[in-house]
Amino acid sequence: MDSGPRAPRGGGLAAVSTALLAMSRRLEVRDVLRTIVASARELLDAEYAALGVPDDHGGFAQFVVDGISEEQWRAIGPLPRQHGILAAMLHQDGPERLADVRKDPRFEGWPAAHPDMSDFLGLPIRDGEETLGALFLANKRSSPQGGPGFTDEDEELLSLLAQHAAIALTNARLYERSRELTIAEERSRLAHELHDAVSQKLFSLRLTAQAAAALVDRDPARAKEELHQVAVLAAEAADELRAAVTELRPAALDEDGLVATLRNQVRVLDRAHTAHVTFTCDGVRALPAAQEEAVLRVAQEALHNALRHSAGNRIDVTLTRRETGGARLRVTDDGTGFSPPTVRRAGRHLGLVSMRDRAAGVGGELTVRSEPGTGTTIELEVPGG
């Protein structure tokens, strides 16, 4: 949130085009909401802007503001309920323009820390019969006619912005639903791999234990060796379980961010496996949500491959800022390595296809460097940030 002044952009086609392009480039709902609010505030030269997405219980599932600092927003308190002017915007078709919102009979007051607002412009964001949200602006900074308050031109601009906001929000919802399906598919794949891997380990453990029992009387030394193998197999089965649980656990990107999430996952994997797993980060800022998820998923896939297939003693994960912006992820192991062309011809992809798809989906590039006996390096570069 930003409480500082901005230069007005005016109502020209260039300003409108900039706002619409900014919305269309976002994939995540939270990013789209923030972009809509910031674009509306800048385009109409308002001091404050807000967008509320209603829930089914008389409140707002999300409420995004622009022009109010983080400290002010925390001091204001809980999200507003659907009442007064806010409720009216959710249940009418067109815009609502008021010279002074405080004099409207529907006005019910503000919390103590709420900034004072006078002139007001709001309208619903609708997709057909469905109301996706309501967009509000307050305190017009300047008017082309020299008078206070929002104008007819502002109403037209906001109506145009709301139409495109509805498209951007609908697309973002569809994207998130698609991503949820993808995550469900990944969990199903992990569950299948978990079943296969652990079943094999437990089957081997059972046979080895039976062999040890049969050898106890006639060959105690051999029985001791078999019992040692039982301990090894049990430890490997436990490693498989820990790794799978770590991957199945939902990533805390929204709460913790990419760097903290990666660091925590690497720490867990380092404890769970015999290989030493490290994480280093240098100068990486927050990235757009889609880029952060792509980096996290590629890191998880690369770590999964290294831990299961490389037989290496050390795996290093580094995340650095690119000079041109964005980030570079590198996952390197000192294991047995492989020949990428041979793997492709054999029909074994080691997750490389999904990693390349994730990179391409956010405008990034994936590089795989490996040869038998030299270890493997997976590198992902993504723009943004």
C-alpha cells in the first residue's frame, strides 16, 4: 500500500492502455486486484482507492486498498461488512457519484483510524449477472473543469476499467482453478511414487528379515549382516516417506515468500536425507506470484531428482538476483550425473518436461547440464521483480 502522492496520468488513450495492459499481464487473483486498484487510483487521480470482493456471509473475502499505508490499514481494524455505501455498490448496476459521501443517508461512519473522505465514485465489477466485486475511489485531487469532485469523464473511464477488470479477474480465477487441478495431479503422482517406492522398500525389508531369521541358528554372522541390511532398508523407507510428505505439504508462499519457503524446505530435506543439502540466497526481491511458484516447483523437482537418482553426497541450492531483474535458481549435485539425450531416448524424463513447461509458462528459461560421472546442474532464469 502506498500513501505517497502520484502524478496524474490524465484520461488519454495512453493512460487507459497502460492500465488495461497492466491488468492483463497478471495471472494471480491477488495481483489482479492490486493492479486494478492502483490503476484506477492513478488513472482518475484519486487520493484513495479500494476494491472489495464479497463473500457469502455478509463480509468481504478480500478487500484491497491503495493510498493508505500499512500502519494505517492495521490501525483501521477488521475488514468492513457489506453495509451502507459498500453494500449499495454490490447490488446496483451502474456507478454511484457523490459530492460528499458523509452526507449520504446510507453513510454509517468509519472506524477512528479511517482517513477522512468526501467526494466518492464507485461501481460494481460484474461478469454477466455475477458481481465479482465493487471498486471505490475517494477524494479527487484535481478536476479538468477546475471544480472539486469526480466528473462524467471519470465515470466513463472507471466503467471502461471495470469491464476489463471483470475479464482480468475471471481469467485469474480460471488460472487459479487450473493451478489447483495441476497441484492435485502432482499430489496424485507423488502418492503413486510414494506407494511404489515405500512398497518396494518394505517388501525388500520383509524378505531380508525372513532371511535373517532363517540364518540365526546355522550362520549367525550372515544373519547379523542381513539384520544390518534390515536397518538400512528401514532408514531408506523412512527417507522416502519424509521426502514425500515434504513435497505434499502446501507451500507457504503467500505467508512466508519464496526465500523463506525454499530455505525451510531445504532445511527439512537436509535433516531427512544422508546427502548434505544447502541453500544460499543473494539479493533476491519478491517476484510476481506466478514466477515464485515456478521457481519453487522447479526447485522441488530438481531436489527430488537429485535425492532419488544422483547418489550424491552434496546438493547445493542457490537463488540469486539477475542483473536485468528477476531471479536465477541453480540446483547442483555431485552425484553420478546422466546423459540428457540418452534419458530422452529411453523415455525417462526425470521431470525435465514439467520443469521446462513451468519455465516457459512464466517467460523463463531452463538449462540442464549433466554428464555421466560429473554431477548435474539445473538452472532456471525467470524475469520479474
